Amino acid sequence: MNEWKKVKISDIGKVITGKTPKTSNSEYYGGNIPFLTPSDDMSVKYSRRTNKYITELGRLSVKNATLPPNAICVSCIGSDLGKVVITTQETVTNQQINSIVVDTDKFDIDFVYYSMLELGKILNFHSKTSTAVPIVNKSNFSQYEINCPGLDVQKKIGFVLSSIDKKIEKNEKINNNLSP
């Protein structure tokens, strides 16, 4: 029998809060390492482009903030609170994003992504009821919980939802190429 249980985000994998290389140092910017911020397109599943790129020097200046491919990034501030995207290559984010490097021995990346989308809706709703600029720090983010089945069921759910997303993406491409 496959039971679902509540799991803290901190148990899903390593949680990393981004850091911004000093903007006053021009040697840190203009390289080929993506620098993801909430102003980038986080309405898609995978981050393939960012508005800014940093150099290797910039990456080294923000120790322990480099994300591997397949990290799940969640925007945790302001009106962008709750946006979610998966990295496709080594990436650095700013401090407005908390990311999860998923423990793939226990969790499916696609399942966690879709779970974060749902959590993101809750976070965003809470942000709309606040008068101050809403922010979810790393400690609070790590304590949120999701409902989670065993790995086999996670993989099945992630596969089905990913298949639907791929079909939607394909249909959107077809629609965008239709004559008016």
C-alpha cells in the first residue's frame, strides 16, 4: 500500500538561497553562467535563458550559491512570490529565490516541481493579504510541507503531468504558427 505523508521541504533536498555578486564589480557580469532573478521568465517549466549572465569570477564570489541542473527554484518575495522554474544548467540566483537540489534517491524532480507550483499558489495568496512586502526566508521556506507518496508513485504522477505540459507546449507552438 502506498501511503502519502507530509514532508518538509528541507527533507526533499538541499535548500539554497541565492546571492547576488557585487554589481559594482564589472568583472562579475557578462559571462555565460545564467543569473536567475524573479524578473526572468518563470512562467515556463525550464529556465533556458536569463536576462543577466555572470562570469566564473562572479560565480566564485557568491560561494555555495551555485545550483546544478534540475534544481527547483521558487521566487520568495513580493508580487513574484511563488513562481517556480527548473534549472537546465549550472545557475546562480539572487537572494529572492530559494532553490531545492532534490535528493533523487527519494524524490522525483517533476513531482516536486508540480508540488512547488501548488505551494507557490498558496504563498502567492498569502502575499496578496499582506500590507508589507511579503518575503519567505530560507528557514520558513524549509519548514513548509507537501504531501508526498512513495518514489514510484511520484514518478508516475510527474510523468503524467509532464506529458500533459509537453502536449500543451506543442499545441501552443502550432497555434502560434497559424495564419490569422
